[in-house]
Amino acid sequence: MSNFIFGGCNTVELAQTYGTPLYVMDEEAIRRNCRIYKNSIDAFYNGGGMILYASKALSAKFMYRIANEEGLGVDVASGGELFTALAADFPPEKIYFHGNNKTRDELAMALDNNVGRIVVDNIYELMLLDEVAAEKGVVPKILFRIKPGVEAHTHEFVKVGGIDSKFGIPLEHGEAMEFVRRALSLSNVELVGVHAHIGSQIFDYAPFELAALKLFNFMCEARDKFGVTLTELNLGGGYGIKYTQDDNPISYDKYMEYISVAIKSAAKRLDFPLPYVLMEPGRSIVGDAGVTLYTVGGIKDIKGVRKYISVDGGMADNPRYTMYGAKYAATVANRADAPPAEVVTVAGRCCETDTLIKDISLPEISVGDILAVHCTGAYNYALSSNYNKLPRPAMVLVSNGKHRVVVRRESYEDLIKNEE
């Protein structure tokens, strides 16, 4: 039987070397995805733009270094993500700082480090930023987040572009235009553009195209009303990936191809200069570049009901099924070419109804098998916890048969180091 090879490395040997659970990331796959997006801007949009890696998908120093080497900017959504990016020597001028409720300290940190843009979420934050900026004697460039009211056909928990969302300011009822008026009246911020993010794991370009046109039309209306020409159009992210055979995403470069046609046509029709376009892929850069390795432990065959195979990880290292029923494919790494023989449910070890994969066809499972769960590069390490006082797994970066630790495994001592 053949072992599962990932990034040129034998995953069974990785499990033996580093232990399980183990996050494994393929560096070449990450770089390939970065280049698809960057090249699409260069190929299809002569108005200029930049790809921002949405680091909430996987915030770690090695990822910020790769993004920088591939010519990307990054978006960060907290002081911790900003700190990590700066610790990796990421150029601050290419950092866009997001978040719906940034604290005074986080805004001060962003200003002290001269981040490229602050994406303001609401009027309260606008006034707070103006106050903090005045104290520091700086005038940051800002975008503000708009809820464009675009329906994204995805899970209810990851729809964030409609009016019923905690993020941003709606176009309805003139609230977004009022934000422009307020921002232009302030002395300590410079409004340069708008931002929208409509949701996640979306397989169609049409919602992004519609959102782009809504935002672009808004920029034109702001020009006509206030005489200001906003120059940046940030279209967010949310591009879907293939977790299972049921998923059918479009090629990543197609998003920019379709959107660029729509923006260019609108700019010509409305006599408005082409804006600088930004896109924020996260999941689609790291999602399919990662697998997680587990060791199979207890097996329970409840006759006529369900067969459970338990692994040495679970919702502490991957809570996505528990959060919103996320689906995954998997391979028995030490028998990668064995045909499916039974339907099982992969259970985690946490003291909850802890499921990783429900009802998946796999070869017959034995205690000690290594299970590789695919497409775990995004929102796994990022969402991991120490529930049940479980140490977070190590992360290994693989590339053309070579491997190295980029996140060390937590020890029991790490779990209590902040406790008195």
C-alpha cells in the first residue's frame, strides 16, 4: 500500500517525526495561489491594484513572510494580527487594518506603526480615530466598510454583506453618504476609498461583480455630491475552494477578469477615473495548501446506527464542523490507494459532541492508522483553542520533499504559563 504524499513529503513519516495532531502546509501551493491572484490584477486590470492576503485565515509569521516575498499586501483584523505581521518585518505601508470594533489601543498601535490604511467600520470608530490621530499629530488614510446589500449564496453564518450584519454601514437610508460627509469634515483623517466584504466560500463571480458596481456607483455619487474623487475600491474576499467533490469553485483569476470588465465599462460610462482595486483572498490562498494529520484511536461500531472512529484531535484544532457543519474529504495516509470500504464518522476527543467529519466513505479503519484531513489550511489553526486543556498542534511547512517546523507544538507548561 502507498502512503499519502503531500508537498513531496511522506505524511506517515511526518506524523512519526513530529507527532499528531499535526498541521502540514505546502509552501509551493501557497505561493502558486498568491501568484494566480497577483497575476490576474496585472493581466486584466490596467487601473492598478494590489492583492491583500486576508491573514485571519492563517496568521503566522511564516505566512506574512511568504505574502511579502510574493508581492502581496495583507489585511489584519486585530492588534494581535498586526503585531504578528510587524514581528515578521512585513512592510507596514502594505497593511490594511480591519475590524468592526477596534479599540483605542489598537488604533494607536496602527498609527504608531504607520499602517497603510485603516478600514473604518462605523461613525463611532471614525470619531475615535480622528481623536487618537489628533493626539499623535498624524492624518491616516482611511477606507470605510459598506454593506452593499448583495446576496451571497453561502452559509448563513458567513454572510456579512447584507443589511442585517454587524459589519459596516448600509447603503440604504443614506447612512453611507452621511459617513462620507462626516469624514470629509474632519481634520485628522483622509478618506480615500470604500470597502465591502459580502461573505465567504462563494463559488460565483456575479455577487462580487454586483458589489463592485454598487460601490463604484456610490463613489460616483459621492463625487457628484461632495466633489471628492475616492481612488480606492476594496472588494474584500470570500472566494470559495473545493473542500469536497460537491464543491465547484471557479478559477481564482476569473474573479478579477469579470470584475475588471464591469468596472472599466462603468468608469467609461460615468466618466470616472479607474480606481485602485484591492482584493482580499485568505481561504483560497491557504485552504487547499493544508492538511491535518491525526492518529486513529478508539473505534465504536454501533450496530444499525453509526460507526465512530476517534482521532487524537478534534474541535480544539478544527472547530469548523461544530461551528457551521463544514465538510471535508480525508485519506487514510498509510493506505492512500486503498478503496473505500465503509461509511464512518470521524469523532474528536473533546468532551462535547465533537465531530470532524460526518458519514464519510473510507477504507476499513484500524487503530493506529494516520488520517489526513484535506483543505485544513484556513480557519483551523486560526480558530484553534485549548479546550479541555489540549495543547495546540505543531505546524510543519513542506516544500519539494523538505520540511521544517514553523509553529512549535504547545507543551503542558505553555498552557499554564500565564496562570498564578
